[in-house]
Amino acid sequence: MNHGISDNERKKAEEAGIRFYASNEEKELAYLKEGLARTPKERFLFLLKLMSMQRTMSKATHHK
């Protein structure tokens, strides 16, 4: 059973904006580069979103 995708399917996926990475390190580097390219306002709003998610997760794990 082959779980890979054909070259044609891969090309269509890349055109749709899906990215493929050779390793986790390459993926992490791409995410870091994207993060550095953000404006200060985008970074701040992203931080607020992360803080909100952290509070939600904290409530979910401490509530019994």
C-alpha cells in the first residue's frame, strides 16, 4: 500500500499553498523566518492569541 502522493498531486498541492519539508529542522526554520517577517502588530496579536489559548488550556487541565 503506497501512502505517498504522485508528482501531479504534489504539484497541485504546492500550487494551493501546501508546503512540503525534507526534515523537521527545515520546517522549523521556515516557521521562524515567517515569524520574523511579521509586523510588530501581527506579533502582538499572535501573542495575545497564544495567551488566550494558554489560559483556556490551563482551565481545562486544572478544572476537575
